[in-house]
Amino acid sequence: MQIYGYSDRENRHIRIISIKSVICIISMLFKYKAVKEGKVVVNQIQAENDEAVLRFLKTSDYFPVSVKRIDKPGLTLFEYLFKRVSFGDVVNLTRQLAIMLNAGLTLVDSLDILKKQSSKPAVKDIIEKLDKEIRGGNRLSSALAFYPQYFSSIYIALVRSGEASGKLSDIFLKLADNMEKEREFRGKLTTAMVYPAIVVVAMLAVMFIMISFVVPKLLDIYKDFEIDLPFYTQMLILVSSFFNKFWPIILVVVGGLLLASQSYLKTKTGKYFLDSRIIKTPVIGNVIKMSVLVDATRTLATLIAAGVSMLEGLTIIEETSRNVVYQDTFKKVREQVEKGVSLGQAMKQSDVFPPILVQMTQVGEQTGHLDETLSRISKYFEIESEMAMKTLTTLIEPTILLVLGVGVAFLVMAVITPLYTLTSAFQ
């Protein structure tokens, strides 16, 4: 067995960026040892976590031996903002490749044209490296596997199936259509949540400033007068004095709690705890469940239509699902399908799948048109998710106004009511 060090071909630093602070962004560097075709390969790779590294190794036909994290500074804030490759960039690249391949151009010619036309350095760099790999004799799916943060397991599996079937142009058309739908769906979800998030953050900031700095000065006028202050005014004075004296400590404590929570939520237990609570939350949980089901059904429909096996499709969905509860559920479904149970029956054993999904899946299996059935049900879930988002935004706005109204009313009563007591004492 031959031992290899760092080769030029495999020395690809895959950049997945995690913002650590406003000034510096830290990406995690991993050192892996793996076996491929009887040879041991030792290399380094930048990725979001060790699971991403394992997915990369599996997609590239490596057998992982060990994966070890190495701390190393990542990209600067400037590089993150101006040199990163966004999801939109990948969508545009996919659509352009689909158009060129369907026009009869070869893959090498298509990449060469895109390389010359690309105005974004980071995208151009990826295209150049993909072009180099393909000219060196590698398949496109193998070249894409060096960039798992940009090209998902679903993307790579579909490209691999297109290469095997000789229908790469058709696969890129499906990929472009699905990714554009996903981008549109993400945009709707982001738009629905941006306004409430801004209002809540602004409200908390204003409350902190008022209680820490403004209210104490207003309440100083009552110190020289011997009057009985209402209970809520006394509570406000107590809270305001505490914030005014210890606000730096409070900020440090809150920051520490946020960092500790972030670390906990990165663990398997923490992710499961958060995700399980979120999907059980009224209204919000429905939005999350619908969005997960949209992704899962659309992805599985595309994979099956492209000729990917059911087990491989379920494995990919399990790995790419953003909700740990659904990850575990899809794992159980895959294990049942491996034993010979039909997909519909396996889904029926779990309570996280709605009855309509189970029924439609069983109908699709019986008729032999499972991919078409899943595609239709994904559209249904997309409509349901949009309705859930509208309901969420409709409920959030009056809730925020109610909380603001109660907070303002409390401050007014706590500050103004003693003035009436003072006025009556001097009459």
C-alpha cells in the first residue's frame, strides 16, 4: 500500500465560512486520512464540520480512516462580502451550463466560455479549477465534489447520473429549474421574516437604552420628595438602577450565554432539542415542517426521475435535511426500505409525515409514477408553506404592536403617575 502526501490535484481548499465576529470570519480546517483504490491519501480541506468532510470523501469514492480538525484563520470580512460564492451564483452558473449544453456545446467549451464571461473572481476561480480537472481526465461530478459547500450531494448525484445516462444537458435543465424554485422559496421565507426580526431587535435595543440611561434621569426627580411611589414605579426604579450600574456585566453575561448556547446547539443533542421544539411551536413549526417537506419531496422526485436509486435518494435527503428530527426520520425510513418495506409503508410508521404525503406516495408506488406524484405533492406543500408564512406574518405584526403598547403603557404609568401624586401634595 503506497502512502501519498499532499498532491496538486487533491489539494483543494474548500471554503465554508462561519462568521465568528464582525471583524474576522473563521473557517474550520480539517486534516483527513482516507483510502482510495488501495492507496492512502492524506490531505487538508476546509469545511463547515466533520460531517461535510465525510460527505465529500464519500462522494469522491474515498474510504475515510480519520478526520481531525485543525484551527486556522479563515477569510477576512472583506473576502467574505466580496469574494464569496453565493447560492445565486451557483444557480446562475447551472442555468448557463444548461443552456450551453442543450445548444450542443461540449462541456469543455461551455466552461471555457463561462470562464471568459464571469465577472466575479471567486466564481471564475471555481470554473477554472473545474475546467482543469475535466481537461485532466476527471469527471465533472468528481470535480464538483471538491466544493461541497457550493454543490450539494443532490447536485453531485444528479450530475453523476447524467454522466452515466448520457443526458447531462437534461439534468442541468432540471437542476436549474429546481434551484430557481428553491431560490424563490428562500426569498419568500426571508422576506416574510426580515421585517419582524428588525422590529424585535430594534424594540429590544430601545428598551435597553431607555431602562439603562433615560429612565434613571427621569426618576431622579422623585428622590428629593417624600411620597409613596406606586409599586410598578418602584419596580421600574429597581430594574433601571440595576441596569444602569451593571449594564457592562449584563452585556458580557448575555454574550457568554449566547456563545454557550451556540456551542450547545452545534452538538447532536442540542440540534435535536432545538429542532424538536421548533416544529412543535404553533404556526412557526408549521412553516418549518412545510419547508422541509417541500425540499424533501422535490429532491426525491428529481433524483428518482434522473435514475438515482431509492436508497441513494433517501440517503442524500437524510444528509442534506436541515432539521435533525427529519434527518433521523429519513434514516429510519431508509432502513425500512432496505429491508424491503415500501416507501409509503415506511413513512406511515412515523408521525412527522402528514397523511396526504403517505397516501400520495403509496398511490405513486402503485401506479409506477412516484416521481410525478412526489413532484405534485411538493407543489402542494409549497402552497401550504406560503399560506403558513402569510399566517405567521399576519400574527407577528399585531403581537409586536401589542407588546410595544404594553411596554410603553407601563413606562408612562411608572413615570407619569407619581407626577399626579406630587401635584396633589402641593395643592
